[in-house]
Amino acid sequence: SSDLAGNVGGFTSIALTSTNLPVISYYDYTNQDLKLVICNNLTCSAPVIRVIDSNGDVGTSTSIALTTNNTPVISYLDASNTIVKLAICNNASCNLPTLRNVDTGGFYDSSVSLVLTPTNVPILSYYYSHDSNGDVKLAVCNNSNCSSPQIRTVDSSVGYDLGRNSSLALTSTNLPVISYSDSIWGDVKLALCNDLLCTSPVIKKWHSTNYNTVTSVALTSNNWPIISYFNYSSSDIMLRICHSMLCNTSTERVIDNTSDTSISGIGRDFHVMKLVQNSNTAIISPVISYFDFKNKRLKLYMGNIFLDTIQVIDQGNPHAFAKSSPVNNAKGQRTHVTLTWNDSMFSTNYEYCYASTVETCTNWTSSSTATQVIIPAGDIQLSKNTTYYWQVRAVNGEIGRAHV
């Protein structure tokens, strides 16, 4: 035990330093404080214990990450003032943290998820409700001190139960990927962002449960999402395995279940997923912690899953794909037009161009992994009574391109 002073240890989150020493954030129920344990050895026999924030009822829904120099950054909720907050430590021992208000004014509940970019910039996903609406929100800090975060609404619905239990991951190109629950319709959902600010996300959903569910998302080495979640209807721990970055196809697996479905059984409380990936990328090893409510046990799933359907195979050029809209010879378009196209397997991103003649459509612009874009950008408009031509091509690094 690291902290025995009262009723402590709620909403824990753990990270490891570069020398594998545990650092743990958690909630002190007795004093309603955010606290931090910094271990000095692998067994954490004589830890440093810090009170990070004690201003009101603070510290639930913690999520911790460490910078490149092992400095803790913690996201959490201020229940007294309904604020999503950040504690940014000044050094590895966190003796003088900076406390930031990230978002205010709504009702916050369940988990806040935190990741850091390679340059130590915090990004948070969380649930936000207001005026009978439930939102999934994303806060992208402007620098490592988060002096002026940008707030985005990623998904929204009339009703309070969209966006709870979000989990956030970043692709290798810093694109946020967020899993969350939609209990209004009984869906597990996944938001795939097209840029760091998630200006035009692709939303995927699967109808898997009739109740609020806990989700956790992780990414394979080639940025394909894998989501673990709890299905309240069947009392199962589930795994949704995407077969591409955009998750146009996926496989669902039952990881753990109970024969007594009359009792809300396995995985009732929060679980966290990590991925261990072998050099043979056809095999991944999910590591999932969760609570077996029926048998009153903490459980840990560790298992290799052979994913023949998502093997990474060198296919050369991206696969063929097609435009969606506007169709050829479409008339009566607006002066800002949304171009859409189908996904191309084995592409890493897309490039598009448009011009008033076919010959001049040579100025290619990257659209990241998104399969749609609005042209032109900003305040510029297309000319009225003018014919435009557009092309899009799928890109796989320097391997090749597929044009349509």
C-alpha cells in the first residue's frame, strides 16, 4: 500500500517513467483532494505522496501522462465548480504544479482521458452536458502549459447520455481517435479525427448495448483502432477490432462473459486496455483490466489474438476507390462544395485538386486520412456559372498513388 490516510485511492491512473517507476494519480475520498504518488523503486516501498489540488471537491476521473522528461501531467474534474482541469507539474517530483481550467460551464461526468503529443502538448477528451444535450468534447492545448486550449465538440445529441466514458488515443501522425458510449441509442461509437483539432471527424458506431458502457481505445502499430468495452445487455467484455484506420470493416470478439445474464456481471466498472504487438503484426496482445462484479474480483485479460483479417501485407500502391459526390456533371452547386470519396485500402492519406480546366488541376492539397473536404477553404468562394473539375488520389507514403 502506498497511501493509507483515510478513504483514498479512487479514480486511479498510472504511468511509468523511462526507468519503469510507477507514478499514480488518484482521488482522496476523505478530503476530496487530487493526490499523486511518485514511486522511488519498482515496489514503491517509500513513495513521495503529494496533494496536488485541494480547492473544493477535486480529483475524480483522473488521467495521468508523463512528458519526455518524466514530468507528470494530470487531467481531472472539479466537481464543486463543474470544471475540467489540468495539473501540470514543474518537475518529476511535482512540488509546485500549475493548475489550469480547461473547460467550464457544463456538467461533467465519468472519465476524462488525457494524452500528450510528442512535444508534450496535452489533449483531452471528456463528456459535457448542457441544455439537455450530451456532447463529446476535445480540448487541444496550444502549448505544454495549456495557456489557451481550443475546445471542439466532436459529437452531440439531444439527451444526456451521449459521450460518457470516452477514451482517447493519438495516431503516429497526431490524429485523435476517441471511443465513447451513446446510451440514447445503445451504441458504441468511434470518432476518427481528420486533423489535430478534429474539425471534421468521421463517426463510426455499433449497436451493442442498451445501457451506458465503458470504453477504452488503443491503436495498433499501423494506427488501426481496437476498442474494448462492456456490454451491459449480455454482461460481456467485448473487443471491436478495426480492419483499417477508418474502421470501415471490423470484427467483434467476446473476451469474457458470464452464463448468468440476469446479474450485471463482468466489467461493470472501468477497464483500461493496452496493446502489446509482436514483430509479426498479424498478432496483437490486448491487456485489459476490469472488475468482475458478479464474483467480486479484479481481473486481468492477457491473450494473443491472431488477426488474419488485419495482417499488414505490402500491397504496393493503394487499392482502387471511387468518388462519391458531387456526381459527374452535377449542376446548381453552392460556392462552397463538399467533395467526398470512398476509402482506399492501404492508403495513409489523400490528396485532392480542383480547377476550372482539367489541365490546370495540378495543385494537390493533402486532406490527411479524411474522405471528404470542403472547397474552397476559408472565405474564398467558387465562381458562379463556372464549370470545375476535381480529382482525388490515395497516397501510401512514397510507395504510390491511386487516382480517381
